[in-house]
Amino acid sequence: MLTDDDFRNIITDASQQFAELIEHGDLDATVSACPGWTLTELSQHMCRTQRWANHALVTGELGEHTEAPHERAELLAYFNEGAHLIVESSIATDPQRPTWSFGPEPRIAKFWTRRQAHEIMVHLWDAYDSQGKSYEVPSEIAIDGISEIAEVFLPMRLRRGTITPLPQKLVLAPIGSDARIELAADPSAAGPAVTIIGSASDLLLLLWGRVPLSAVEIDGDAHLAQEFLAQGVSP
């Protein structure tokens, strides 16, 4: 199980890689998973999200998104500052302190350390992809990211009625791991489970709409899995 220190290290390491792409990459390159965005807009999104999450972490309250610079040098400095803020605030804040979040109870500060680790990892994939480069999310991080979707985002979408519950269990089975992560099904579900098998990175990116269903293997009703995932299980 990943710890808060692990998540802080993930934020630091992934942010350093992202910063290198801001500094040396093509900022006008399009981001395929975020229609209408270039690497500049993706980087600005990260800057806004860093400070929005940091506000919740520090004050315990919902904050507002701020504007971010556009020019390369200023954008790079602003991004680096935001990454540093998140890590330092996470260290300084009691992880059990009540705070605003969109996650399940208990709503406590440590939610944001984990959330920001996965935020930067998925968008680091986007940033590399915008430059025509491949990137694989490390397995342990990807498995926790899949768990985050199962624990946070999917239940939230089910509560809001924006996604239809599965009539059968959908199980994510990362290759090379004993982890088996079930996505929420209708409580009355009685049919055989549908299992999606693939690298942990591909399974995570599938749930975030970054790779197609053809990137993984399905054991069971492929049509059911396709229809369910097409609704979008993550924001």
C-alpha cells in the first residue's frame, strides 16, 4: 500500500518530468485526450489544480481556480512553485484533519496528497503523448490509481446518476499482480463477472479514456464492458 510519503515522492518525480516537457517541449502540440488543449493549456490546468487542491489542503475549504501564465518561462516557474506548495503543505498538514473534498467519508486532508499524485501521473502521460512519446505509469502507482477510481470517482458518478450501474461485476486484473479491483455493480448483480486483463498502466489509462478497449483483454461479456466504459467512469 502506498503511503503519504510515497505520494509526495510521486508528485515530486512526476512534476520534475512534466516541468522538463514545459521547458523543452512543443507548447503548441495538441493533447489528444483533452480536445482543444495544447501542452500550454494542459500545463495551465495543472497549475490551477495544484493551487485549488493546496487551498483545500491548507484551509480545509473549497477554493477557486486561479489564472496561470502563458509564456514558457513564467509558466514553468508557476508550475514548479505549485508542485512545491502541494508537497510542503502535505508535510505540514495533519493528514487526518477534516477538509473539504469530493471523496467519500471521512473527508480528510490526506485525500489531496493521493489525488494530486494521480492527477499529475495521468496528465504526465498526456504531456508525453502530446510530444509523440510513450509513457507507462509505474505498476504500483497505476494499481492505486485504479483503486481510486473504484473508491472515489465511480461511486460519485453513481450517486449523481450520471452512470448506469453494472448488472454484473467488472473486475480489473493487472498483469503481474495479485490485485483484483472490482468496479461497483448493481447490488442485485448475480451474473458472472467480466474481467479486464492488461498492464496496470493500460487498465488505469483505459478507465481515464486514454487508451482503447483493444489495448486490453476481456474475459466475459465484452459488449457489457464496452457499454459501461463508454459512459465514462472517471471525470
